[in-house]
Amino acid sequence: KAGVTQTPRYLIKTRGQQVTLSCSPISGHRSVSWYQQTPGQGLQFLFEYFSETQRNKGNFPGRFSGRQFSNSRSEMNVSTLELGDSALYLCASRDRGDGTDTQYFGPGTRLTVL
Amino acid sequence: DAKTTQPNSMESNEEEPVHLPCNHSTISGTDYIHWYRQLPSQGPEYVIHGLTSNVNNRMASLAIAEDRKSSTLILHRATLRDAAVYYCILRGGGGSNYKLTFGKGTLLTVNP
């Protein structure tokens, strides 16, 4: 099976703009989670989607939002970008029915805010 | 979320065993212990997980203390490709409240 794919891989934006990142999970996986990774804060959980519904949310401001489509693909949106939003955004999918809770991560999208 | 404590860094020689420790003294009875690793410029990769008993898979072994307050990830023969940041994570809950809480991890350096 193909792994988790994320597009784009690299992105440069300026403060105040908004950005949309895309994630395609492993075929058959219906759960998609998003994480932010920065040198200072490490890996932090943003939110998880399952069956097009947000199931869990981390401690991030409302500028960070997401959605999931019926084919399990997910998008994450960040509005009114700030310099501190520069980070690696990782998407992970899992098969909630396989009993292992293993998460499979994509390569990430590197966002730079100028 | 229950916390884990890991050394910031460790060093090993190629083809020698590596024991990566993790302390989790506030673990609850239903918390699973997960290990992930992140190679340079990649997303994290699942390594192994367990609840109470020791576990083995093709990548590594997980030794869990009897009181579950600590665990050790064992790489039986380190290779240069094992150089990565290793994260020990307690995964609690399940179903709709699933998330991974990553700490700082242990940076493993493997010397040729």
C-alpha cells in the first residue's frame, strides 16, 4: 500500500496570509491526525478526524482548523499566519480497527512564514 | 497525560546492542507504552508498543518493568540507519480520544 502523502512538501507564505495543507491517508485508514513540529515545542498534537468528524483537539488557537472528506483525505487550514506558525506539519493515519493503534506518518509539509 | 522521561542523547557503536530507557512513574493501568522514532528529514515511524509483557518485533524489543514505571527499548544490533530521535509515549484512552503526546525524545547517535 502507498504510504501517507502530504502536499505540498514545502510552502512559503507571508504574515497575515492563510494556507491549506493536504493529507491523503493510507488506503483503508479512516482516522487522520495532524501534528505541528517546531524546534522549541517539539511535536504537538493539533487534531484528529474520523468519519469526517473532529474527534479530538489539541491546545491550538482557532486559527488552526481542519476537515475530512468522505474519502478520508484531510485538509488543514491556518488563517492569519504568524511568524510562529513556521513549522513542519505532519499528518498521520491509522486503522482504528486493527487493534494496534499504530499511527503512520507522512513526510510532512515544511511551512515558512516570512 | 502521563509524562515520560528520557535521556536527551545516547551514543552507540555500530553492530552493538542499544538500550534506550524511559521512565513513566505516573503511568495508569490502561496506558500503553509506544515507541516511535524520527529519522532526519522524515516523519515519525512506529517502532513497537506494549502494555505489560515484553514485546518483540523485527525492529526491536520492548522490556517493561514489572511495576510498569519504566521500560527499555532494545535495538539488538545498531546500524547507522538507526540514528534517529526515539520517542517513548504513553497512549491512553482510545476510540474517540486518541492522541500521541510526544516528549523531547532521545537522540541516538550510532558511530561506525
